[in-house]
Amino acid sequence: MDVREKGKKSGRVALPLIAGSFAMLALSFASVPLYRMFCAATGFGGTTQVAGQSAEKLGDRVLNVRFDANVARDLPWRFEPEVAKISLRTGQTATVYYKVANLADHETRGVAAYNVAPDQAGSFFKKLACFCFSEQRLAAHETAEWPVVFFLDPALETDETMRGVEEVTLSYSFFAVKGAGPAAARSSEAAPVKPRS
């Protein structure tokens, strides 16, 4: 075998290896968005669903919905639900407010990660409006009350995995948004605020 044949043979092996490496690199970057799309579409891992309209009918079951709020250490916010728990009939639309306060002397931005427990409830928990759909910004010492509008899909009544479930927990964790970038909307624009009575 001469040098030219060895070079061609090496090229035939190297090219697919390089192409395969680039393909794996591209898939690694795409895996996070693809996983998020999968979870959003299926409710996998307790991911809630976004609904375009309220339920068409009320169901018969009443479940307790508990609310949980967490903030990462590097985000100087106080964040808590106004109520710890409500009882809700399937198909009934509810609005619950979360209170938030920026404890810092400067503007801060945060983004919420959210899920529902138990996991199988995620595909039945339908949000109509939520502050968690976008990045939130609070001025120094600003406070706000952000609503979550949701319902539990009556279809959960016929789902075998939901048969023994009597309580669902909606949990939010806020994380700081770092670095410069396009300015996010102010909290009063990004998330509707509770009307003053």
C-alpha cells in the first residue's frame, strides 16, 4: 500500500468521525430546548400546561391546591403566595396572587422555574396567565402582587394515575437573571398586578 492509498483511507475514516463529532455537539446544544418542548407538550416531570381558554365544563372532583415559593440565594427577593392552599373543583378557574418584594438597593431581574407535584398532575394543571411566562424586573425596594390564573382539567377524573391524588402542589423557584441584554419589561408591564381595592 503506497502513501496515497493510506491518505485516502485515512480521509474516509476521518471525515465521518469529524461529521459525527459536529452532529453530537449540535445535538448537545439542542437537547435542552428539545427536552423543554417535550415536557411542555406532555406534562412530563410535573411541567404545567398553558391553556388558551377556560375549561368548557366543571367536573365533580374537588382537590386541594397548595402553593410553594422559593428564591435562589443570589436573588434578594421576598416571594410568597398570599394563600397557602385552596380547594378547587376540576374545571373551575382560580386566580391566586403571589407577593414579591425586592430587598436590594438596586434593580434586580428574575425568572421563575415551576412545576407541579405529583408529577402526573402536570398534564392536567392548565395555566391561563402567569408571571412565570416571562422574565420579571423589580426596581429597588419595589413590591408587587402577581397573579396565576389556572384550572385543573376535568379529564383528570378519568385518569387512573390521578385516582388517589387529593392534593396538588404548584411550586415556583425564582432565579436571578445575570448580565446585560435586552431590557425586560418592568414588573407592572410583564406581569399583571393585583388591583387595589
